[in-house]
Amino acid sequence: MKFSELLSALSTRYGYSSPAHVGIDPEITSLAPVEEATTGMLSYIEGEKFAAQVDTTAASGLILPLDEALQNKATDRGIAWLAVPVPRLAFAQTIALFYQPYCLPTGIHSTAVIDPSVVMGSDVAIGAHVVIQAGARIGNQVCIHPNVVIYPSVEIGDRTVLHANCVIHERSQIGADCVIHSGAAIGSEGFGFVPVPEGWFKMHQSGYTILEDGVEIGCNSTVDRPAVGTTCIGRHTKIDNLVHIAHNCHIGENCAMAAQVGMAGGVHMGHRVILGGQVGIANQVKIGNGVQAAAKAGIHNDVAEGQVVIGIPAIAYRTFLRATAVFPRLPEMQKAIRELQKQIGGKPSST
């Protein structure tokens, strides 16, 4: 599409009325990272840190921040541009104009096995070898890719997408507009065993797993159901691949978890929490709204609202920076301590 047409589409769909320079109104055929873009491609610049790329990119169009100097640079190079408060967001919205994720055509594949008691909404797409067991309820415009297994009494909300080979266990409740990626297991049994002299007595997991509207679960992630009660993930929370959420965890709204996060049972997490890759959270920990945890943080104790933590065990980010600044100087400090001990007649430490 022409760059001017793209501006019109963004304005109509997302309400942009930002400054723009159409120039010769280039044809935009695809999108690319700014360092890889060539003629006919659109890219974006996040801020002044990347300003030099305006001088070197071969893109025909750019989405820029509200920075007049960058806009003048792009104009001087003959690049069409749109200036917005958050370029990355506008670029993501532009991708949606060019690309839509693959979904099956509406209809039920002949190899699908669906119990007669299943309640099915309209315009549902069900792929090959899908199994939907008794008492399940499937909403409108749900897309279920091949080899998905849905256990009894599951509820799936409107427009939710279940990708190939995911499994939804009994009585799980999944809201509208959710995405469950390949290999994920929702409502699988929590790790419940009681020690007895002979070994372990299995505690059956009779509870429920609830995913509220707009939740996204990455490939091969697991969300366990509890022995009693619920495991719940709040609206619009996004979970990466290979994440484990144990029984009785309650996750707030608009949280984000990177790959390989693992949390033990009974964790309670507030809204807008961000967890980096491989963060581990101990049993029954409470995490307040807006907390951020850096990659590999080990959270063993409650974290108050708004805190930023890092390390094992996790501590405040600024404290961690001060501690790591000292670490390389420890041999030097040890030597100085020994010298002081000699001077005052004390016995040098063996450490």
C-alpha cells in the first residue's frame, strides 16, 4: 500500500493524528528492522539512542518519535515518516495491517472426535484429530488447531485460539480472546503428594484452573490445577514459553513472564508484574503490584509493591549494584585487612 494509505489506515483504526511527511508517497510492501530495511520497506526508530540509523537506513518509510531533529533528518533523506509518542507500539499496530496469524477455515475436520454433549458456538474452526470430551463448551469463532485434546467440562471463551498439540484438562475455564500455544498444558495436575512411611500418598487435584480474558500462554508452558480451590491467571497476562505455574497460584492482570519462569504453589502476584527469564519464586510468596524481577532472580520472600529486585536470593536492585561493585575488590580488601591485623598485633584471618 502507499504510505499515505498506511497513514489513513492507522488513523482510522487507532486514532493517530500525528505529524507526518509523505514525501513522494512510496509504496510500502513489507516491514523490516531498520538495519535490514530496503526500498519499499517500513521500519521504526525508538529514540535518540538510534538516531544514527536514520542516516544509514535504506527504508522507504519510518515511524519516528516526536523528535524534530530526527524528523528533519528523515525528510532531508527523502524518507516518508510518521511521528508518534511510542514508535514501537505504532510499528506493532502497523504489522497488524500487513499480517494476520494463521487460523483454520471455519468448519470441523472429518477426523475430529467430539462428544455429542459438547456445546459449540458459531463459526468455530476445528482441525484434524482434535478430541473434545463430554460437557465441554466452545464459544463463538474459536480456532482449535490439529491434535488438541480438551478434557471433560472445559469452557473456552469466544475467539480463543488453541494451537496444535496443547492439552486443556478437565473443568478448566478459559476466557475470551486467549491464545494457548503448542504443547502447553492447562489445568494439569498440581504436584501434590503427602509423605508417609512407605513413601508418598497422592493427593488428588480436584480444583480448577481459570484463565481470564486475553491471557496468552507460550509453547510447552504448564498451569497446574490445585487439590482444592483455584489456580487463576488475570486478564491480559502474557506468559512466554517453558513457564511453570504451580497449583493455587493467583496471578494478577497485565503481568508478563519471560521464558523458564517457575513458581511454586500458592504464589499470589499483583497486577502489572514483570518477571525476567528463569526467575524462580518460592512457595506462598506474595508479590505486590508493579514489581519487576530481573532474569534469574530467586524470590524467597514477599516483595512489596513497586520494588525492582535481582539476584539469588533476590534483593533490591540498587543494593545489588552496590554489592557487585564491591565484589571484584574483595581480594584487595582481604589483603588490606590482613595488613591492618598485623599492624595492631592481631592474628591474620585465615580467610
